Amino acid sequence: MSPQLDEFIWQHRLDAPAAIALSAKKHPEIPVAYAAGQIECLQKARTKIPAWYREGIRFFSALSLEQASSEATARFKAGLVKGEKMADLSGGMGVDSFFFAQQFGQVTHVEPQAELSAVTARNFEQLGVFNVRCAVATAEEFLQKTTENFDLLYLDPSRRNEQKNRVLRLEDCSPNILSIKTLLLEKAPLVLLKTAPLLDIQLAMRQLETVARVWVVASGAECREVLYLLRREAVPVDEVPVEAVQLDKSGDAQAFTFTFQEEKTAVAPLSLPQQYLYEPHAAILKAGAFRSYAAHFGLKKLHANTHLYTSAQHEPGVPGRAFQIENLCKYDRKAVRSAVPGGKANVAVRNFPDSADAVRKKLGLSDGGDTYLFAFTDMEDKKMIAVCRKV
């Protein structure tokens, strides 16, 4: 790993990678095609993993960066458990290991690709992290050979099969957590498992059997990952705390915790829109906290299948986004355009036959501005438009 190449990559970190790739004659001493790929990855890492945006960091491949956790989600995971020893059994680029190393005395980074493991070990040196050791092995090989015990084992199984197609079910991922769960819990009292957001949470909990807590983690408008904490003792699925967490750009969390038993028994009264409208964040919607959300914050639901909520008075502290309703209109171009004189609005749909793009086109609106428009079905099964301002 050449210091001269590191310096070149850093000096050109803001340049267009395509232009760098075409500059081989200007820099005969530099493998410019490789450098261009590194610069492209570095530019992506600037927003995804700001702590790694520095000279000397190398990237094994664009795919390894794409599959790595973001800094916000990695920091959140690492803050869930502290201890002396843990192992990251799906090490990859090492972003999760890097943040776990700030919470544990010793971290073992387990990665079957020797070249990726070597790049990761070098990056840890560049980052000044010396309490992580890298082991070249599959998760199964490491578990079978190690004589150590750990306070925590972390696993993010690959969700691509041998044909490189995406898979969702736990038994189709690699490694198959269901086949090694007993061995995992022999080596550590706690196992933290990350799964794809599309996996059915209650099905996963029933399959895993010993889930003690679940975190559904979102950042921006998307649910990013679902985390399951496994213990050696079984807990009834309906009694397991499920925490829906929305991370902002700084990593601060807005959370709502419930159980599926609470969700079953909660009552969410229906109402026509009142003065305020609430949109739960993506993690709450993924977690399925539809009735318990309303019951906990004293809100009413617009329709059994419309996951928007309303109140006559503003209720501060409700997780998600809050809006003041300025106008209610029928789904009619003339009516809406008179309520949105600038013709510009941020459009969202809930339990509505048309997509946001189709609504925008039918109503003749352009995207953006300070006006928020919700197209929804109300409790009387009418298709309505709420024109709002953010609180």
C-alpha cells in the first residue's frame, strides 16, 4: 500500500472519478483506474461514514461499501451493549466492528475473504484502532474452532444466495442463523442479529424463539434494518419490547416502544381530520405500532387502514412529523389548486388508489415548497386531500 497513492487519492478526493480514470498519461506512476475507483468510494463514504473520510483509508470494492452499515446505524448498534469481548461474525468492511470497538475492550472481526480482511486490518491501523483483531474464517468455522467465550456475538447474514439473488427468509441467508443459534448462545449470552427490513418481524421472532428485544431502525424516510437481541431464555413473542427508532443525521434517536400484546388490545378511535395531522416515522410503520401509537399519544386514526392520525390540539412529543391542516379538499384539481395557489407541494399518499406522482400529475402540482399535501381515504371511505403546513 503506497503512501504516494494514498496522497494522490486524498489530493483528488473532490475530483470527478471519470476524469481521473482518463488521466493515466499525466500520472504514469499512479494506477489511475484503481485510484478513480477509490476516489468514488471515498466520496460516498464522506456522507455514509464520515469518521472514515480521511487520508489512507482504502476500499476493497464498491460492493463492500454499499453493503456496509452507515455511521448512524453502526453507532446506534454499538450503543446497545457494552462489555469486555465481542465478535463481529459478518465483518465485511469493518464499520460495525469499528464502532463496537469503542464499547468493548476487545473485538474480533471475522471475514472469510482474505483480501477484504487485510484491507480492513490496514484501515483499523489508519484509524488508530488497536483493540480489533481480524480472523479469516466463515462465521461457522470461527464458532466451531474458537475456544473463547464472548459477552456478545453480532451477525448480519448475507441476503444473497449462490446465484447472487436476494433472499429474505432466515433459513435462506448465509449463515443460516437457525442452524447455528444453539452454538452462538453457547459462546455468548447475547447475540445481536441484523435482518432485512422486509422480513416479517413476528415470524422471525417465532423462528428465533429466544428474542429478548427488537429494534426497528430507520433513517431518512426509509427503514434500514431490524435488530433482534437473543438470550438463552425464551420470552413470549407478544411480551417482547419492540422499539421503533428514527435516527436523524446526527445520530440522535426518536423512539417509540410497544409490545405486540399492547398492539392487540389498544383502541384507536376513528375520526374525520381535526386541526392537526400526524405521520408516524418509517420505523413505527414497519414495526406495526398502528393502534398502540394512537392510544399512547391520545390520537385518533383517519381510517382503520390509513396510518395517519389527528387531534384537535397539538400534541408535542409525538414521534414522526406533525402538521397543521389548512384545508381539506376533494380529490379535484380545481379545489386543490385554489388551496395551493403557488401550485407547489410535497405530496404523500396513504391508503389511496393513486401514487404520489399520479396525484401530483392529476392535480397539476410541482414538487417542493413549504406546503405538504396528503392524499388519503377517510373513515367514511372518501378520497380526500389535506393541505398542511409542518408544525
